[in-house]
Amino acid sequence: DAGVTQSPTHLIKTRGQQVTLRCSPISGHKSVSWYQQVLGQGPQFIFQYYEKEERGRGNFPDRFSARQFPNYSSELNVNALLLGDSALYLCASSLVGSSAGGPNEQFFGPGTRLTVL
Amino acid sequence: AQSVTQLDSHVSVSEGTPVLLRCNYSSSYSPSLFWYVQHPNKGLQLLLKYTSAATLVKGINGFEAEFKKSETSFHLTKPSAHMSDAAEYFCVVVDTGRRALTFGSGTRLQVQP
């Protein structure tokens, strides 16, 4: 079975531009979470979606938005890019919309490396 | 709010010697804790998880961790390091309020031949 997939793998943008990152969860998983990992730091939570509804949000500005589609895939959008948005963006999927162990365990994709110049 | 503190940003061991990666947690109730590993250019992989069933948790690749409530610790250990263990390790606590994982800052494990 395929794991979590993300596209694109790498992306280079300039300040002020907008970017869309995509994630396909493991088949059967209905929840998707997004994390930002700045170089040298641990991932930070951005959003969680379950059954197409936002179920959790981290401390990120409104420039960050996301959505989940009927097939449970998800997009993360970032507007008005800043140099500080350069990071690895990770997507994680789970069966249900929580974060503990068991069926709620989160499985991570390889990430999208975003560079803002 | 729940949080974790990884006490060492970098640990270096020789192949075949024990590994100890330290993590302290802060939580107002019994937490769910994880250790994840991240190899270069690869996604995060779950090593093990604690969800109050047993204080000593065994994970993949010979790793284990012990939950100590009195010390608010969840240290990761392995009896004998292998070259393939070289990676970044993250201690993680579940933030049930935001339905999210809260990661520590990471410990980079270097294994010398």
C-alpha cells in the first residue's frame, strides 16, 4: 500500500507569491494534518482536517489556509510568502481526527521543501 | 498546555555502545508520548508510543523508552548503537486540545565507527 504522498517535492518561490502544497493520505485515512519544519527545529502544527472540516489550528497567521476534499486529499495554501516561510512542510494522515495512539496514529509523508527567495 | 524538552541537541556514541536520548515532558494530566525518528531526506517514522498501558515501552529497531511520572521523563534508550541509527530523534507529546502533536526540538544522534 502507498504511504502518504506529497507534491511537489521541492518548490522555489519569491517573496509575496502564493503557493499550494498537496497531500494524499493513506487509503482509508480520513484525517490530514499539516506541519511546518524549519531547518534545525522540530515540526510545528499548522492544521488538522477530518471529514473535510477543520478540527485544529496552530499558531500561524491567516496567510496560511487549507482544505480537504471529498476524497480526503488536502491542500495547504500560503499567501504573501515571506522569507521565514522557507521550510519543510509535512503532511500526516490518520484514520480518525485525533492525535493519540492506536487508530489515531499519524503517518507522515516525505514533505515538500519550500524555499522563498 | 503540553510540552516536551529534549535535553541534548546532539549526542555522539560509538557503534556498539548504549544510546540514551533524554526527554522531559510537561502536562497537567497523563500524557500520550511518542518518539519519532527522521533520517536525512526521509519522512518521520514512529519508533514507539506510550499511552498509559505500560511504563516500559518497546519500539522498533531495538529502541525502548520508560515513562517515569515522578521524574516527568520519557528517555529513549538502545543497548547497542548501529551505524544506521544515525538520524534526528524527536520526542512528541499529544496536544489533545488542538488535536495535534507537539514536537521537541530534536536530538541529532551521531554514531562513530
